[in-house]
Amino acid sequence: MHYTEEQLNQIQKLAGELTPATEIGVLLDINEQELLYDINDPDSLAHRAFFLGFATTANEMRRQDIDWAKAGSPVAAVKMSDYIRDILSELKK
């Protein structure tokens, strides 16, 4: 599907707000199944927009967890271990 620049910006914004992909489709009046297909296609601009928004928020949350872990939060420290394990697991694929 062809997306306008405005649609791609809205997909990125909504994904950054952790809006599920099907809801993004509804909100933007885009066929949800087509949008899901495009989000799962690494060559699609919708994929790039969605994951840029999602990854930006996820990264902000990880940065906050790092700050909390440095301040002594045991929950954040456990999350750091999980993040490290997930990164190392991804690199071994």
C-alpha cells in the first residue's frame, strides 16, 4: 500500500505512544490487515515508521530504567539483566 507522508508520521507517532497496530489502522482509516502486513514487511515504509516510533519509546523507557537501576532500584536492576540477556540472545541468532 502507498502511504502519504502524513500517514507515516501518524503511524510513527501512534506507535511511539504504544498504540497497537490494529488500532492505528482504525484511527487512521487504513485497512488493519494491510497495515499489519506492511508493518511486518521490512521493506515497507510503514514498517520503518512503526518501528521507529516504537523503538524510540522503548529506548526512552530503557534509559529511565538505567537511571533507576543506578539509583538502587532492585526492580530496575532485574530489568537491566533482562535487557542484557535479550541483546546477547539476539546477537547470537
